[in-house]
Amino acid sequence: MPTPFTVFVDGHSFDTGWQGTTTYLTGVLNALPEAMARIAPDLELRLICSGERNENIGQHVTAPFEFVPVCGGFFRRNAIDIPLALRASRADLMVSQYVRPFFAPCQTMSVIHDVLFLDLPASFSWKYRMARRILFGWSAQHSSIISTVSEYSADRINKYFGVHADAIEIIPNAIDPAFQSVRRSPRQAGAPLRLLSVSRLERRKRLEWGIAAQEALAGEGIKSEYTIIGGGDGAYAKSLRAEVKAASKRGLKVEIRSDLALRELIEVYAESDVFIFPAEAEGFGIPVIEAAGAGVPCVVSDGGALAEFKGSFVGETFPSDDKDAFLAAVLRVARDLAALRDTAELSRYRVLQTYSWDRAAERYARIFRNIAMKKS
């Protein structure tokens, strides 16, 4: 008979709205049952997810799971509620995003997606930086397993927290299988060039550069439309919305949308002509591979882990600190769009194979199998 193996997942990010960690957890957890059947058929996976509301997890996670309600804030959750739940469930492994529980009767796996607040201090408040440097550093040094999503993030975790890069599991993000079936919308002759960015409305994302790209295109006689998909409520989000209104008054067509369901998001990718991602730096950059998986030519900065995508998308990479280079790259892609669209369509399935949730889940299954073997 298969040996039971209990994995407890802190799913609080499902309660806070869609973000990169939500995408990550959804993709990995949904692919786990089949990955376990392939990699560890001798184990019977028992998956437990904690959070404020069962339905917040259930609307994303289709894999069978048990729900444990944990409604406290950060410190109560990690100091009391989750440690008690771990003991009651007799978990074999606890999986956390960024910070592990302060006490745990089992092995812990901390997924530290990035430490950009240390690389880009001007983009984060000192309170944000101080608290996360302490908590992420403690978690990195006291977890049984550290995982991240890129070579870049592994290198930075090594630099700031002293965890050797060879000891860090690199399990990249991936693309939802639904991207494989989406059909690209044909480009109509004379239609405006459709630019797209998908990103949270944060200063380091530099989404205002997309408006500058529209102006550069207009200077070359190329009409464009620019759609930004993302949410945010901070000072930058407010200033960006004001800039969008000002651009509209100047005759540019630009809009910000948010809260799209996955199918709607995929359709917007498929309707776009050029995906632009002028971020200062990223710990991974899921929207870039989503655009590539949808067959959309891209213009992407080389900041942080984005440099690792070179060859994974069709289009251009530019130095992250050079706005003029970004604008020039957009113009080159616009002029060569017909050929680039054809190439992007041919290469999209390779992207889907490289960045696969099945492969990510298999890495988790091997970790589970190794822990079970050491216990037996």
C-alpha cells in the first residue's frame, strides 16, 4: 500500500487577490496529483491548505485538498495558528511563501521568489526593507529546504543571506496549459498597433514608458493602442492613472484594466501585437513567458532574472537602464512585425514545454520522495 505523505501549504496569498505567488501555488498544486503518480507512486499525497476562506483557495486549486482555517495576521499565523495545525495534522513538510512558521514540528520548505527590495531599495520603503530582510533572512537560514524561481534570485539569496546557491532548489514559474489552445487574432491591415503590458502598478515596472513608446510610434506615423492589465493603489498607481488620463487628452488611446479571469487575460494576450515589459528588474517575470506562450512578439528589459529569458521569446531585449534603447526596440519590432509574428507563432509551443507546471510539480514530487525515503 502507498505510504501517506502529508504536505501543509500556507495558502494565505489566495485571500489577498491575484499575484505572482497565487499563480505559482495554483500551477504547482494543480499539477501535483499527476506528478506524484509519475515520480512517487509509492506515496499517497495528503494535501492541506490553510487560509481565511476555503472558497478563495477552491476557486483556483482543483487538486484534492483539506482546508484548515487560519484567520490571524502574519505573526499570529506563523507563531501560533500554523504551528498548532502542523502538530495536529502530523505534517511531513510545511511549504511557505517567503517566510516559514516560527515553530514547526516537521521539515519546512520556504519559497523565496525574489529579494528585489534589497537590489532596488529606492522602490521600497525602509520599513518594508527592514522587516523583510530580517524575516526572509531568518527563514532562509532556518528552513530545511530553500527554493526560488530563477538563477538570478538564487544568486541574490546567496549574496544577502549566505545560503549557498548550490543548496537552493530552482523551480521556475510556468504557463497555464490553456495558453496552448489560444488562437492568435489576425492583424487587420491599417489597424492600430496593439501594445500590451501585464503587471502590478508599481514604480519599478515603469509602465509610463509604454506611453512614451506610443508617442515614439506616432512620431513615425504608426498609430497604436496601449492596454495595461494590473492593479495597485499606491502613489505610483495614482500617478500612472493621472498620466493615462493626460495621454488620452493628447489623443493617445491607453487604458488600465484589472481583475480579469484567466480566460479573459489569455484572450487579451492573443489580441495583442507587441508585449512590452520595461521593468527595472524582476525575480522572474511570468507575463513575459505568458506572452511568448501566446505567440506575441516582445520587447523586454534585461533587468534581474529577465535576462534569463533571452531566446525564450521572439522580439528584442534592451538594457534595463536605457529608455532610449527601449523606444528604439519598440520601433524596430513594429517595423518588422509581420515576420516576427510568424516566428513567435512557430516558437510558442517550445516555450510551453520549457516552462511547464508539470515539470515544476515533478520537482516537488522528487522532494517529497526524498524526504519520505530518509524517514523510512
